[in-house]
Amino acid sequence: MNKLNMLLVSLLAINAGGVIAQEEKVLNVYNWTDYIAEDTIAEFEKETGIKVVYDVFDSNEVLEAKLLSGSTGFDIVSPSHDFYARQITAGVYQQLDRSQLSNWDNLDPKLLATLEAYDPGNLYGIPYMWGTTGIGYNVNKVKEILGEDAELDSWSLVFDPEIAAKLSQCGIAYLDAPSEVVASMLNYMGKEPNSAKSADYKGEIESLMNQLRPSIRYFHSSQYINDLASGDICVAIGWSGDVLMAGDRAAEANNGVELEYIIPKEGAGVWFDMFAIPKDAKHPENAHAFINFVMRPEVIAKVTDYVWYANPNTKATALIDPEIAAHEGIYPTEEASEKLFGFVSIPPKVERTRTRLWTKFKSGR
């Protein structure tokens, strides 16, 4: 056998072992709406020559449906930690190759330890952003309706039927996120937020939802950002960074809208959005390159400055806008942190009960 033939045989053997010579310079990313800095993608493309095809979603349910379909078409996705945990069990992700992630040590070890409850060994993804699910409100409109001395640090703003009825005249929106909104409602009612008891999703909570439904303008997980900023609604159950981003947009527009974000005194849910690589990803090396790029302190700091969400990178903190780094709605105080609870998966049978409850709540039937 001549040397050329021997080389060809060797290459064929390598490919048979599953090693691809070189991926095409394409990366397909599926991320949350309004969830990356304006120049992150462009800088990555310029540095690597990899063309990023970037698509967005606004609910974990939409993402999960694509993941479980068996053919996502994406190389990187961003599930929230509770969905991510059960998706790992379903086998939809491939393990990360730490040898391609030289910036791994920039991640907060305490946060990684917390996430081990959902992904033992932190094998399948990295935390991208984290935040809380609380309440955003228009200061002037809410005080005009409820009075200057109204209690504005409680879930009662959105879960007390009498108060909600009053605020409905200026507009209340709920996230279309049953795992988070229902957990928050249960917590407000003094029950376990992530209850595994089917009975907790019937009776008392159904009665409360029936009373609240006429006061809710809509359920949506991104529309409320612009509607708060423009003054089209006055209260929303929302994600911390989204509400604060809305406040920033209102300030830029100089439209007189003043927004506040609160972590209610009864406690609120804390969540982590991950970056993970689906098992069917066609460009896993490019995906690793992007994840490693995002783990650079100077890159993720600019993302936080743009989206107003906390990031998991300890070396990025000094680079973040001081106003954001000091904001208690983004980085909660120790007192507020003590009342935060995580969102966790519940048994499938109970999940179906909660889904039916949510569908009925949204439809008003």
C-alpha cells in the first residue's frame, strides 16, 4: 500500500470514530427575547468567522416542545433550570467538553454548587443569566389608584382580587409561565410553592383564579416589557431584568413613566437560565466556542449592562455598570435572598393537573 492510500485509510478510520474534520462556520442559537447585548453576536462573528443564526422564544414550554420533538435544528439553547433538569433526564443534551471551555473557572463556584441539584457535576450546561420573578409597577398610576400609603411590597398587588380589580383599570399582565406564576400564588397562599400534591392545584387556588381572571388584561412573557415602558399597563408579574429594562426604556423616552421592580415581602422565585447544547446539534465545536466566548468577563458584563440581569461570572462584577451592580432588584439583599425559593420540577401527574388549571385560568372558563 502506498503512502497516499495509507493516509486515506487513516482518515477514514478517524471519521469512523466520530471525529469530524472541521465544522462549517455556522452556529444556530435559540435564546430568550431581548436577552443578549447588541454587539455580542457581531463581536463573536468577527473574531471567529462563524455566522450566527439567532432565533428567539419567550416561554420554556415553546423551547421544550422543540427539544422533545427530536430534531431541534439548534446548537445552543437557553432553558430555565427547572425545565433543564428534567430535559437532562429525558436525554436531550450532550455533555460539555470542558477541554474546550478555558474560561470555566470564571463561573461562581457557589452558584455552580447550587445548580448541582439540577445537573450533578455541572455536566450539561453553564449558567448564563439569573434573576427573580416578581412584580413591576408604574409608581404614579398605582399610587393614584391605591393611594400614597398603599402597600407596594406584596404579592397582594396582583393576587388580592379586590386590589387587582382596582388596578385593572390601568392594566395588569401576567407572565405566561405556569410553573412560576402558580408557584408564586401558592407561596402567597402559604403553601409549598412547588407542591407535589394534586389537591393544592384545585379548590382554593381555583377559586382565587376565578376571582382574579376578570382583572387580568393578558398573559404574555415579553409583551409586558414595552407595555410597561409606554404606560399601556401599570402592573405586571415579570422577570427582574425585563422590568428594569422597561424602566430604562421609559427613561430614555422621557415619557414620564416611572417603574419599580419588587421582590415581594412574602418571598419570590429565583431562576437560572442555562446555555446547553442539544444532542442533535450539528455544530457542537462552534457551540463550545460561543459558550467559552460568553464566559469572558468583559463579554458577559456587557450583556448584564444591556439586559439588566445578574450573571454568574465572578470576574465580571467589577466591569458591570455600578448602578446595576448595586441594584437590589438585580442582586438581592441578604434579607431578600433568605425568602427566595427555587422553581423545581413536579411529578408528571401533578404537572398535568397544574397545566389543566393554567389552561382554564387563561381561558377564563
